[in-house]
Amino acid sequence: MPKTRVPPDAPAPTARPPRLLHAGEVARLAGLHKTTVLQAVRRGEIRASRTVGRSVRIALPDAAAFLQSRGIALAEASAAPTEPRTVAVLTEDPEVLRRFGEHLPTRWQLAAHQGLYDDLITLGLRPPSAIVVDLDLLGLNPLAILRSLRAHPALGHVPLLALSQGEAPLIGALAHGAEVALKASEVSQWRSALAAIE
């Protein structure tokens, strides 16, 4: 069978970009808190990039190098059992809670919901993997809640997702610390937004 000749000036095949990991995933593999990984990124111990929403993403080879520096092989870390990820939904609408529970990705579960005010107090004791703030809360300032969560010492690193029926509140939420804005009517986006956090 004749061999196909490649012209000398032909462009080289493009290499597939490495998989990008969320800081929380690297933390899980290393057995560390996510804050520790983010601090290592700030100190330059881990090479990382940032998304448009300022979320940290770490290329798989850089994550492997960081794990190796701690004496952990990537394959060994990947084989470790994983706990379910939790999402706290701050809302007073039981229908929003029900719909979120029905559309969670695999390995995700709703954090125990005790009522909005109790949730705001107790979230810092056991931080979830993500927090959803319903911007259509009556009688409350949801943007102030976003700012408080972002400034909270135990919750400032947790990804915040904003949920609303309207466009304007979502734009405001992105300016006040939310990383993802979700239309309340577009349920299919809820699952993909949480899956992207993993």
C-alpha cells in the first residue's frame, strides 16, 4: 500500500488540550481543604488559569505535579472513594427545592434544608460544595446575601449560583460574587452548571 507523503510545510496536528480540574477536585484528590489549594495557587505552587467568572482551573499535568510533591500518585488518588457533593439552595419556595432535587447530577445531593434563616447561620459549620441563592426572595436583599456569603471566612471559596426569573437580577448577582447565573425556568441548565463545578 503506497504511503501518503506529507508536505514539509504541512501544519503539525494540534495536540489535545489537557483536562482542566476545578480547585475543589484537586483538593479532594490531595485530601486537602479547597482553601489550601487556592492558597497554593496564589503562592505560585500550582500553575492555574482562571475562567471569565474568576474560577480557578488547574490543568491535569499541573495537578499531578502538585500531588506528586505531596507524595500522592494521581492514579492512587483517583481510586480513592468519593463522597457525594452537596448543594445548599437558599430559597423559601418549596417548588424550587423540589425541582433542584429532581435535576441533580450524579454524586450530588441537596444539603439538609432547615429554613432560610437557619441555613444562613449553620452553613459555615459544614460548608457545602455549592450554594444556590434564589434572587426572587420576598422581603430580603439577595444581593446582600451574596456579598455576605462571599465575605464569610468559611464560605468565601464555595461556588455561588444565582437563580432568578428575571434578567436584571442575574446581571446584578454576577457583579456581587455569583459565579453562575441561572434562569429559574431553564431547569436543564441547573444540572450542567453543577456538573461543571466538579
